[in-house]
Amino acid sequence: MKHPKLEEIMQELCNNLLETYQDQLIAVILFGSQARGDATPDSDFDVLVILKDLVQATKEIEKIGFFLSPLCLKYSVVISNLFYSLSRFEKEQTMLIQNIKK
């Protein structure tokens, strides 16, 4: 079952990411149980953020903390972000990325 406010949460997240990264933001992809529709009430939101240039995940997580924490608190959800550069996403062949690409 998808979270009842899935679309609202994702829209707010995307708006904040777009404001933060502007033309560096390539894509925001929801994956995992929320995307499949088999989430439980306690399931987190797994989100892949693809940026144009090289990514240092810890810096990106710090960069979005100012809006991510309040968003999670507002909806009582956990949003787990994974950051990739476009080139890494295109080249990566791990099972996780292959499943996301489906």
C-alpha cells in the first residue's frame, strides 16, 4: 500500500531539490516499496537523486538537511536519499541500479 500522501511528499521533495540544485538536477526517482505499492505504514521513501556533475554523497546529504528534516517531521516519514552523478548512474551495473532502471 502506498503512503496516502505519497504524491504530496514527493512533490514537496522535488520542489526543494529543484530549488537547491537548479540545472544540476537531472532526475528524482522513487524506488522500493513505496514505488512498487507494497509499502507498510512504517516503510521509508527510497529516493535516487541524479545530478549532472560528480557527487559526494555526504556533502549532498548535508546540503539538503535544512529542508529534508522538516519534511520528514511534517509527514512523519523517513526519506532515504541516494545520490548519483548522471555518468555513474549510466555506467553502474549493480543489482540495485538495474532494478531502479526497470
